[in-house]
Amino acid sequence: MTVISAERRGSFLGVLERHWKSRGYKLVATSPNGLAADFETQDGFQLEVLIGPNGQAHLSVTTPCVEKSEVAQPTSKPNGPDYSKQKLPEPNVRSTFWSSTTPLPS
């Protein structure tokens, strides 16, 4: 997981907000500290982004109401670690851009 420095967190959220708005998603809420935002798509999906205390970005999606249907269990193994039964690791990847402590020019 990439460390997003305190100096770059606002820029990260700004990039994501501009992209989602360009796709027609509507901003519906932001946190008082500016480190979380909720969006809604035209077809009712809810998107949330938040920046954790150590600079990790969390993205989640909630689907609109749907009719219950039978879905087969996956037949392939996940391509990556399975964190379903353990604590998520702290961010540990340093990016020359997103982890930089130099603020971006205004």
C-alpha cells in the first residue's frame, strides 16, 4: 500500500474528485477534516474514499438495492493477499510523488 504524505493527501483527493466528476458522479458529502468524500453514480452506486491516519487510501463501493439471486462461489484463487481474516497492513510503499513531503505549488 502506498504512503500518501500529509502534504499530498488533498491533492490525491482532488485528482480523484475531478476524475469522478468527469464521469458524471455527484459529490454528496465530505468530512469536516477533508480526508473523506462520498459520491453517487447515475445508477445509484455509492463511492467512498478516505485517507487513513498513516496515509493509506481506502476506496469502497456500495451497490444500489438489487434483487437477491443465486451466485456461484468463485472458482479461482484471489490474485494477492487475503486480508479477510486479519488486520490490514500499514502502508509501506514509498512513491517519489505521493509520499513526498514537499507541498504541491498552488
